[in-house]
Amino acid sequence: MPRIGKRQANAMKTRRKSDLPTKVCAACGRPFAWRKKWGKVWDEVRYCSERCKRARGKD
């Protein structure tokens, strides 16, 4: 069995952004993709950025 280098092993673990789940921002209406920092709370995420989160009540 051929050995796989570190670079090839890392390339097999990574995902393309198009493979990640997406949502639509409740404030601006733009689609945004999953981020690692949202991994545990993805169901609760509603806004694409802090700016949209702050601006939600100003309209």
C-alpha cells in the first residue's frame, strides 16, 4: 500500500466551501456558510456577522 504524504492527507480532510451547509441571514438576506466556530451552535445562528446582529433592531 502506498504511503500518503502529509499534504495529501490534509487535502483529503478538507472540504470545499460549496460542500458546507448554508443559511440565509435574517438581517441582510444574504446566504452564508457554516464556520468552525459555529459548529456546536449552528442551529441557533441567525446572522452572518456581528454587524447584522447589531443592526437587527434598527430597521
